[in-house]
Amino acid sequence: MNALQQKGDEVKKVASSAELATVAKNVISDNSKNQQLQERKEQINKLLAPTTAQQRIKNHVNFTTLVEKHTFLSEKADNHNAYMIGRDGMKEKLTIKSDSGMTFEISNSNIIEEILILCGDKLQKMLDDSDKQILTFEI
């Protein structure tokens, strides 16, 4: 009799309106999530879709420019590092010249060292940015 009573209790149980509302909300939220996923898939497909030959050529030219910039910055960073290693802090002079012919000279080693450190930090930041641009670039 126990089994019959349990089956009878299961049949008699009717879902409450709160349970039905919860199920309906879950179905609606699942549908909206599926819709959002579908929209995102379409956006990704548009980005990854093959482009025209002309667009690929332009991208190649842009990538070549990025490579040249990165190479230039790398060489400057190497030159800066070599100078920093080889400098003795004595008998240094920094000269700044304008297009109009005016010059400004600094011979204080402490100031020159601060300027070189600032230049090295800025150069390294530019090199890191260039590296990220190359790694994320798509032809």
C-alpha cells in the first residue's frame, strides 16, 4: 500500500503558480542567453570572414610598418643599454639643438643620468606597446 499511496500523492500534486512563473522565467532567460550567444557568434564570424585582396594588402603594409617601428625601437633600446653600460659618469655632455640654431648644453652627470633613465623607461614602454600591437595584429 505504501507504493500505491506514494504514486497517488505524486499524481495529486499540481505545480503552483510560483513554480510555473519560475520555470517560465528560466525559459525566457535561456532564450535571451541563446539569442545573445547567436549575436556574438555572428559578430565574430564577420570579423573572421575573409576580406578582400585589397584589404589584405593594406593590412600587410600596415603590419610591415609596425615591424619597422618595432625594429627601430629595439635598435634604440640596444644602443641605450650599451651606452648605459659603457658610461663612466664623467665628462658627459648633453646638447639639445633647435632648428633655429639655438643650443642648450648640460654637463652635470646627475642630471644626465636622470634624463637617460627617463629615456630608457619611456623607450621600454614604447617597445612593450609595439610588441603588443604586433602580437594582436591580424593580416
